Amino acid sequence: MTPVRDEESYVPLTIESMTSQTVIPQEWVIVNDGSKDRTGSVIDEYARRYSWIRAVHRPDRGYRKWGAGIIEAFYAGYDALTTKDWQFMAKMDGDLSFPPEYFEAAFGKFADAPKLGIGGGFLYHEENGKKQLELHPMFHVRGGAKIYRRACWEDIGGLWVGPGSDTVDEVKANMLGWTTRSFMDLQINHHRWTGAAYGRWGGIVKNGKTDYVSGYHPLFVLAKAASHLVKKPYVLGGVGLLYGYVSAKLQGIPQVDDPKMIRYLRRQQLAKLMFQETIWK
């Protein structure tokens, strides 16, 4: 499943990567989420060439809908699936490229770990000819590069339609006894930085708001903000994160409607702060 919006420059790279895989999907639904550029035409062209690629077109809502928009587009594709007996489902962004053996190798890792519920490769960017990884805790898999085992997908009840869905699903999976993991040895070229569509400041503030909606513990957010004092953009990153978190609370933005999951999440975060065993590694 691939929801895309205004990705005419990059979606061909993703499609060419997928069509070159040693393991081809039974069905791939690419959802054009109201693009203003030629994204829809590009998808249609490839759908005519490959019988297992299907295009779904949504009308333009006129703006980027924070958090929920991409999940609504995902479900537009999910609801259009004709394949009902799937065992694994991937949620991939439309600005990626990856080697031909990517999915074959990823499925091998699932086969070796029966309780692995969600997995995916590590995203990187190429800057001045060098790879720069998008670093994050190992239990986390970037929202645009996720593979779900069906039994895990059914246990977590699908995706939260809102900001933070790519963290909520993993936390809930771990709470229910599954494991989740990014595969450091399987790397995916991400042609745009995560959050680039919102600008640097906007992306940082968005992350703070997402942390609030997901139910992050205030002490964990403070520690996270403090860590930005020694990371670029210095100071600005921490200030933006706190501003986003506090403003979301003051605006009364609803949090994830899962108190049990939030309690589990906060216990894991406090364990991290106290150097105890936690999924947050």
C-alpha cells in the first residue's frame, strides 16, 4: 500500500524498485491523494503495464491533513484490496528506492522470528555522496517503510487514524507480546527528509504535537528536548518540540483513545530514563 501526494519526481523510483524485486507483491495499490502534479498520470501509466499494480485516485482536499490524511489515503487503498488471503502487508512511501532483494531479505527475517509483528528497513539520505541514516530507536520502523505480519495487524486492530500512527502501532504490538524492529542491514534510500513538506520549524513543531497526541510522558519529552541542545538545529530543535507538545495540550487536540496503551508507553519511557529494561533502545 502506497499513499502519495505530489510525488511525480520520486514515485517512478519507488515503482521501478518494486517492479525489480525478486519477490513481487500479489497486489500493490498506489493511492493518489489529490495530487496537483502528474503523480496520478504516472501511477496510471505503470498500472497499465503491470497487472498487479492498481491505482486509486482521491479528490484534492486542498491542503495537507496533518497525521490523519496519509492514513485516510492508506485506508482508501486498503479498502480497495482484492487480495484477501495476504500474510504480509507493506506500507511504503512514494519517495523511496531500494535494492531488488529488499523484500526477499525482509521476509527472511520474519521467517526467522515468528513473534516479529512489524519490521522494515532503515531509511537513509545521500548527502555529498555519503549515506546519512535517519536514526531512531530500534523498535521503531519508519511509517513509510513498514511490513506487517497479518496476525499482528489483526491483534492491534489496524492503524490509528491520526498523528503518531507509526508509533502507536508498534507500542501496541509490543504491549500485546509482539516484537517490532528496524533492519539496520536493509537500507532504503529516502529521497526527501521525513517531515520535509512542513519545513524545518514546522516539522519540529509537528513532532512535538505528535508526541502529545501519542501520549508521551512529559518527563520523556523534556529529556528529548534537552537532547536537542547538542544536535542541529541547536536549541531550536528542543524549543520547537516543547512548543508543539504544550500547544497541542493547550489547544485540546485529542490524544489516542487507548488509555492502556498510553500507560504502557509511559512506563517504557520512564524505564528508559531510569536506565531500566525497555523497548526504547
